[in-house]
Amino acid sequence: MQPLSFPPRLLMGPGPINCYPRVLTAMSTQLVGQYDPTMTSYMNEVMELYRRVFNTKNQQTFLIDGTSRAGIEAALVSCLEPGDKVLIPIFGRFGHLLAEIAERADAEVHTIEVPWGEVFDPQQIEDAIKKVRPKLLAIVQGDTSTTMFQPLEELGEICRAHDVLFYTDATASIGGNPLEVDAWKIDAVTVGLQKCLGGPSGSAPITLSDRFVSCVRKRAHVEAGIRDAHHQGSSGLRIRSNYFDLPMIMDYWGEERLNHHTEAATMLFGSRECAIQLLSEGQDAVIKRHQLAGNAMLQGVIEMGLQPFGNLKHKMSNVVGIHIPEQVNGEQVRHDLLNIFNIEIGTSFGPLKGKVWRIGTMGYNARQDAVLHTLQSLETVLRRTGFTLPSGDAVDAAMSVYAGEK
């Protein structure tokens, strides 16, 4: 068997992306035991780092070992008991994912929808809350399937006014777009590393408010094999998943260090470095870098004669959707970009499958050379298909953005 060997891909799709080099270096660190004082001190450090990433004072801020979907499932199955009402506003593929996970928890799921390419007005959500009276509002902040960014600033107050818990999945948006957990009164947030945080998929940072913790603690359970005399049983139904049982995981990350699983140490090292990378550069600076790269890519696409997808007023800074021209074979363009130029871009799902491309500018790849190389390569591939477009205008437009001229 030969050692692993991959082509030098530039990942300019909707995620995953190329990792920051420092993250890869951190993940090559040798392991220690999971209860070694050095290891537990780094666990505590990661908790504090991600409080700063989330802009929160929540004590219960830690990592779920698994992809971003693991974080979503942990939040929903730990909160929702069978029959609980949950309201899920859907504006893309990942709203449907939240609904499916809630259905699997036997919750009573209520959804509202807008066309893909749009987002919700807060009043639409409040009206639905008044009608449904749910236990939980669950919504995606940034949905890469549509590239749209749902405003959350007013939803926390709405939820508090109606005694509703407020959860959001911010996997695609965190790092490249504003997220203020405490200021916006969000009760639970889960994310992944593989977008603007510049890491690999495999760890799901999560933060929980005291309100959310009180809810899930009613279902706290300690396994028989590690239960001591002082441990008490739950007052609610036992959480149906052992692995995604948030009270158990909180006990594992807490002072008692009750054994739950063997910590994914290598992912913890990578998660720690992702947070350090973000905070060292500065959150505002990272968001501005993503906005600059995203705008440069958008202007380049427009100058190429291509039509952006969706309501640009509500587009995420870190990914742009593009209508595939009718006379162009979209999959052939993606194939040629990948196999000739080593650049990966994405298509989408559901009603947008094969109809749009999605180009990301995230994390380590939210930089000028990556943007210009992608635009130049896309222009070349399109021209070779017979698509008529102005030569060099896309790169010139992007460079003008970087020069502050647009």
C-alpha cells in the first residue's frame, strides 16, 4: 500500500475548504491520556476559547465529537421529548435537515417555508410562534444550499417574549459573518470547523444558555457502570441517544469528569487552533476579510456575464450562488475546473441541483490569490465551452474590489 497522496486541490466550493496550515500542524501532535492533567487543562482552554468565538459567557461551551451534524443532533434530541412542539423555518436544504432530526426525536414538527433564495422576516416567525406555541424555535443562520443568511438579531427577544427556546445551526456562517450569542439571546448554537473557521470536519463546537441547560438537565441520566450514590435520576424522559446525551457530555467536560467517551484529542487540538487563528487575527478583521473576498468573487462573477442566485441583500459573505447558463454543461465545467486547474466548486441540492454553482471564499481560502485564480480559471473553462464572455474583466473587477475601487 502506498502512502496517502492527493492532488493539490484548491477547495473553492461551499465546504469543506483547505485548512489553515497551523491547524494541520496542531493535529499532528502526539496524544496523552484523556484524563492527563495536561489534556484536561487543554479541554478547559478550548471551552474558554470558544466562549470568545461565540461571543458568550455560557459556562456550557464545549465540543461534540463528530461532524457539525453531530452537534445539531445533540442539541435537538437532548431538548425535544416526544410530543414537544418545535417550529422550524425552512429556506434551504438544512432547514429540512433540522426537521428530519426533530421528527426522529418524535417531536411535533411545524414548519414554515419561503422560496429558496429568500429569508424570513422576523414578523413571519413571530406570527408562526403565536400560532404554534412551540417549546423550541430551530433555524439555520447561513444555509450553503442557497447561500442565504438569515437575520437573527430580533428572534431572541421574540422567543423570550413567548417563552420559547431558541436554537440555531451556524456552521456555514460563523467566522465569516456576525454571530452574537449573548447579545441576540440565542439559547443554543452548534457549528462545525470546515467552513470559515478553517479546519476539517469532525468536531462540532456548541454553546448552551442557562435556560437551555435547565431544560436538558431535567433529563439527566448517569450510566449504571459509573453511577455513585450521590447521583440522582432524571425527572424527565431519558434522552434517546447515549452518544448525543448533552447532560452526560456536560458531566464529562465538567469538574466531575464522568467518563462518557474517549475524547477525540486530535480534533480537539485542531479545534483549539481554529479558535486561536480566528481570535489572533481578530473577529472583526476575519469578517472583513471574508466580506472583501466574497464581494470580489461576486463582482468578478457579474463582470463575467453570469447571474448570481438569490436575494443578494441576504447573501452570506463567504459563498456565492451562480445560475448555470442554459447553453453550458454545468457538470462539465466543474469537471474541467477540478481536473485541469485543480479547483473544486459546488453545485447544489433539491430544486437547485444542476441549476446553480456555488463558489466559496472561506477561512484560509478567503484571500486574493485564491479568488483571482478561481475567476481566471472559470473564465478559461467557460470560454473553451463556447460561452461568450469579456476576456479578463472578471479578474479586473475583483482586483478593483481589493484596491478599494468598487
